[in-house]
Amino acid sequence: MVGNGRNDSAQKPKPAVPKTANEASRQFGTTLKSYSSKSLTGDKRITDLKNFQAGEPSTTASGVQLDRRHEREPIEVQLRALKDKKKDLQSRVDVLYDEARKKDVEPGELP
């Protein structure tokens, strides 16, 4: 016999849907802050790699990662990967703003 005779869909967790515009704006704001900090970290890494590539001293782009492993990829490959991540993050931010607009979150309520 397959299944247990109960409705399994009742046991699945449902996604948290904000009940008010304030809750929605808080959730969107939290996510946007997270994306913003990731973007800043990526921007700093890109700047450090470009400085290192130009021959300027850099503490973080010297080929050694913070976890003390050696980076073997060429700087151009690392820069391309970071720029791709930044584009992906920007598209996520754009989607998030669209979702907020659809949920009637006022533009001034988001960072």
C-alpha cells in the first residue's frame, strides 16, 4: 500500500507570507541589506585584485585567501568570476524590488 491515507500536503510547511505591508517591507529591507553587504565585500575584493594586478601593495589580494589557502586562479579569472557574481546579485536586487512593488510596499520604505 502506498501512502498512509492522510493528506500529506497538510503536513508540508507553508512559506511565510507577510501579513502586512510593514512586515513585507521589513523582510525586503533585511534581504536588501544582506545583498548590499555582499556587494560591498565583492567590490572591495575587485578593487584589491585590480590594485594587486597593477603592482600596488594589497593585503587581501596577494594570492592568499583569508582562510590561508593559496589562490591558483589567474587574477583575470578571479575578476571575471567576481563581476559575474556582482551581476547576479544586482539581478536579485532588481527582482526583489519588483516583488516589493507587487506587494504594495512603498518605495520610500526600502533602503
